[in-house]
Amino acid sequence: MMMARFIPVSSCQFCFGFRELPPSSSSLYPRRFEVSNRRFPIKCSSSEPEYGVDSSPSLSSSSSSSSSTSEVSINSSTYNWFTGLGGIGMLDTAYLTYLKLTGSDAFCPVGGGTCGDVLNSDYAVVFGVPLPVIGFAMYGLVTALSAQLGEDNLPFGISKTNGRFALFAITTTMASSSAYFLYILSTKLSGSSCLYCLVSAFLSFTLFFLTSKDVKLQKIQQVVGLQICLALIVVASLTASYSTAQPILSSTRDIELPYYSTEITTSSSPYAIALAKHLNSIGAKMYGAFWCSHCLEQKEMFGREAAKLLNYVECFPQGYKKGTKIFKACSDVGIEGFPTWMINGQMSQK
């Protein structure tokens, strides 16, 4: 007597068909059936091994697991790049923030000392907040968020998808701002260059393209509208911030200043006189303009007697008005700000 054996399964969905076979003369059982059209959408679990069962679901599951592991590894590597680039941006903007808040001169290996002109311009402040401070905060957000995405450990229960879109929105804002500032640098501040500003713009664009690549192609249409909205908001905000300073800049072009001499009221110390004599003996020159308050401050530091010993070059001896060119002795050495010292062939803007 043949006994049936049942194998427990869990959540197994399947379907099959029966086909009756002709009886065999040697068989004791006249009716035989064959199972056909087997279809197993998911894998069934069994307490005992089953022989002859199609193992393709298991292989498919293994393949899917391997693909998922590879994707996680790739994403982690990408977010490491985000973290590294964000860290470089933080260092760059932290240095510019220090210069802006302390009023120190920037070290400009490229650009002939014009980094300070850009950093001290009206365009280096947005709604009263120094631009490097804003840049440092944005790079800090990118670095922190990328590190958490790489570890898949986002705070406040934020999903990884939402974290990616947040990172994408931040880098879109940064790239839009950088594009706007490059326009300002090439039009309003033409003739000036800022290596640190260009490095920051490069980092912003790189982060933007990397995050765009991280967004799947199927979702590109969903984020194009977000990109356009963020870019418009950035441009409108920056334009509104600079609109108050712009009339001041335009009005100064029409100012006419006749030349006038300034009186030095302080007395010179023996040390100041000795320093002025030494600077005179080595051929050091001080380039300035009659309206320059910082030039007057330095002369006051030397005092009346010592200031007369300095090799001072006035860059606008005929006064200033629209169209007036800088004195040839100043333009020949590339003077772009006041006061500027030329000591042993080295230019230093103080």
C-alpha cells in the first residue's frame, strides 16, 4: 500500500496541470498522471531537501543579492567623493571667512594680488552676511549629508531617497550661485581674479554633476523643474541683495574730485624716522591716492617727519573724474589698489 507524504510549505504560490498517461501492461496501477505546466513564482520552503526541484529561483535570488551589494558599494564610494570634495570646499571657504572677518590680505599665487579686491567688494556680502560664511555652511551641509548617506544612517528617520534629493537640491543651489558669481567676476569685477573663488566654483559644479549622475535617468524629468525653480530663486535673491549696493557703485563713476593734499598731524618717533630712511635707501615706494583713507592712516603712523622721507607716488595727481586714467608710473607696475608698497621688486597691498 502506497502512503502519501506531505511536505509543509510557507507562502508558496504555484500552479500546475495533470495529463493522464496510457496504462502500462506491467504496472499494477492502471491510471498514471504527469504533472505539467509547472510555474513557481516564489521559492517554497521545506523542512526536508527536495530532489529534482528547479533551483532557478534560488539562483535568481543570489544574483539579485549580489547586484544589490554591488550597488551599495558603488554608492558608498560615490558618497566618499562627495564628502572629500565638500571637505576641500570647507577648507577653502574657511580661509576666505578668516580673511573677510579679520580684514587680512589674501595670499594670491595667481592674479597679482587682486583676491583682496574681490573679497572686499560689495559683492562679497549677501544680505549683510559675508559670502564665505554662506559657502562654508553649504559645504558643511554637503559633507555631513554625504557622510550619513554613505553609512546609510540618516537622522530623523529620513529615507535615503529623500536624502539624495536633499543633496541634489543643495548642490543645485551652489552651482547656480557659482554661475552667478562667475558672471559678476567677469563683468562687474573685470580685471580682478580670485583663485579661491574659482576653486569654489569648480567644486560646486563638480558636486552638482556628480549628484545629477546619482539621480536615476527615470527621475530626471521630476527634478528638472526643481533645478529651474532653485536657480531662479538664487538669481532673484542675489539680485535683490546687490540692488541696494549697485546704485552706490554707479553714482561714484560720476563723482569729480579735484586733487587736494592732506595734512599729517602726528609726530614721528625715532624708530619711524629710522624705518623711513631704511625704506628710502632700498628704493621702496608707496603708491597711493589722495582720497585714500588707508594711505593717510599709514602716513599718520610714520608721522610728519618720517612721511617726508618716504618715496610716495600719487596715482591721481590731477584729481579724479570719470574717464581719468591712473598715473603712468602706477599703471606700469600694475597698481590696482591703495595703498600698495613695492619693496625689493615685490608688490604688497597693505
